[in-house]
Amino acid sequence: MEGETAPSDAGEMSAEEIARIVRIAVRIGISKVKITGGEPLIRRDIREIVQKIAETPGLTELSMTTNGTRLSSLAKELHESGLKRVNISLPTLDEKVYSALTGGLLEDALEGVKAAVDVGFKPVKINMLVLNGVNDGGVPEMMDFAGKMGAVLQLIELEPLNVDMAYYETRHKALDEYEAMLRGKAYKIETRRYMQSRRVYHLPHVTVEVVHPIENTSFCANCTRLRLTSDGKLKPCLMRNDNLVDILTPMRNGATDEELIEIFKHANQLRQPYNQIKAQ
């Protein structure tokens, strides 16, 4: 289960509401939660959110995806509150390119990576979205950086999802050449069956995971995720926005836990094309 967080307002879930939905999710068999965004660390109550989720009986894993720019000051307390894994988006080690892509300071992100490693998050994964003509030449440098930090590098291929097609056609770069290089250097190669069969390459100095576009039948056939938006809607499929199920409004209107469980079950039945593929 993945949850998206954003600055709190009248339409956003409170920390307690998030925690209750997670408790319901765990009751029906969900055991892992990832907090994503937007950028989750802009929530002023992010430590409370993490702590409340982490206290859920039966939860086996709590992780987060962040840009890392606020992580240096929060890593220790988040780890102590129950967060155990982090993915940090880091597209480049070039200050100017980083600023152009994100509008932020590279130094803040690098301090976030260091803090994550130092406090004991395990694993720390660096997410590098590879963009043609922008940062594609920086992969070897990023591999060296991840290795020195003791982090896992994830090379991510741009996909035609929530991006302008002209941008996609200009910036998309297939990761085949990187995989060929990694195969030649790896002493061990793993395949993550339930993560669209992506490959993990273990090199002497670094581990690199290659993430190809997920808009395919293999991904859907093996997807076990259900997403929760920041305004309290269950999102059955990553590829669709036309079948969201509102769980926050019924909860605020006094729905019982059993009624909320039925809402989860309904959302699960809307997982298309997942259900179609599994039925074949």
C-alpha cells in the first residue's frame, strides 16, 4: 500500500485518519506501507504520521520516497519513530543540472543521503531517473557515489505516464546499454519476480537495480499495491484516475471499521486490468 502526502488543509487527511486507514488495511492483509508524494517531508506532522503508522500491529515494513532535501534534519527522528527504509530521488550530481531539474540545492539532497545512511536506514536507495541529453552521461559517477555511500542505485527509465508526449519523446532514453554494461561487470544478477521481473546487478563496489517502464501486462499481473491519495481516495490502479474510491468522506461521516473494510474490498474489485489479467 502506498500513500501520498501533502500540506494539510481541509481536504487532507489528518495523521490519525491516515493511521486508521492503515489499521484497516492491515486487518485485511496489507503488510507493507510506503509513504510517497509529492514530497512527504513538507508535512509538518510527518513524524507523527510515521509514528502512528509504525505502531500498527501486523505491519512488517514502513518506507518512504523523498527528494531528501529536508532529510538531514529529520532522518534521526523519523528512524526512531519507526521508518526503516528510504528511497531518495537524486537525478544528478551536477549542481547546475540539479537546480534546473528540481529548483533545489544539490547540497541539501546530498546531506539527506548521508544522514539516511548514518542513522541506519536500510537499504537506502538512490532513484536516478535517466533523461536523454540531461543526465544520461552521469550514470557511472552516480554508481561510484552510491557505492561510496553504501546505497543501492536504481536507474529508472522515463515512461509516458503523466508527462507531455513531446517531453517524453525528447528525453526518453532506453536503459538497454546500461544493462549491457552492468551484465559485464556484475558478479551476481537477481530477478525481482514480483517487481515486474526487474533485474538487480551486484557489482563489487555497488548494487544497481534497473527499472523499466511499468505500463505493461507483466507489471499488472504481479501488482499487489493499492494507493491512498492525500485527500483520502483509494486508487486501485497506477495507470488510471477514473476509478478512485473515496474512503475519507465515509470515515468522517461515522463509518464503522467493518464498513471501511467493505470500501477496501470494493476498491480492490476495481483493479483493472489486474483482475482481467489474473482471470486469463
